[in-house]
Amino acid sequence: MTEKEYILDRVDDQINWYEKKAKINKRMFVWKEILVIIFAALIPFLAGIQSKEFNINYIIAIFGLLITIITGISSMLKLEKKWIEYRTTVETVKHEKFLYLTNAEPYNIKDFAFSVFVERIESLISKENSSWNKYIHKKNGSKQNKLSP
């Protein structure tokens, strides 16, 4: 694989993937926060309204339920954590790419620059993948322990 192919097929592809995932997780996290704030603010407001035609308590209960569900799902999906991890990874990969393209330290030794670049990029990607794997196995392991007698 040539340097150009590696940068295009691996580095740029990973940059695009991590940027996309970071944006999705950020957007979902921000919307979750907005909805929780709105629902939480409406609960005391609605509690102060008296209506003979409709029982406001049902709406209040639904908003409380929605807050619990949205917060639980967000906690399970780790939106904020993934957003930050993906953003950190993409910025670090971009940083390494720019150092490499400008022949800056540690890529200023021509004979070894490309191999050092590949090793560092693969290490960054592997680190993020390992982090994700640990999270998944930890989560699955904790479920198995709870189910064990």
C-alpha cells in the first residue's frame, strides 16, 4: 500500500467515520438535554394549573416518565462519552496527519516517516477500539454476574 493510498483509504476514511459518529452522538446528547430541561420545567408549571375539564396529573406523570426513559436510554448509550471519545480520536488522527504531511517531528526522518506514521495511526485507532471493546465486555460481564446464582 502506498502512502497516498493509506492516507486516502485508511486515515481519511477513519477521520470521516469518527467525525460523523461524533456529530451524531453530540446531536443526540444535546437533544436529550434539551428535552429533559423542557419536560422538567413543564412539570411544576403544569402542577400549578387547575382544570376542571382535564386532569393535568396525567400530563405531569407522562413528562416524568419521559424524563426517566430519555435519561435511562442516554445513560445506556453513553452519548456524551462516545461523542467526546470520537471527537478526541478524530482530532488526534488529524493532528498526526498534519504532522506527517509537513514532515514535522517525529516524521522528519525520511526513511522511517511512513512506518512511524502508520504505527501511530493504527495505535490511535486500536486504542479507541480497545476502549469500546472493554466497555462492551464490562457491560456484558456485569449482566452475567447479576444473572449468576
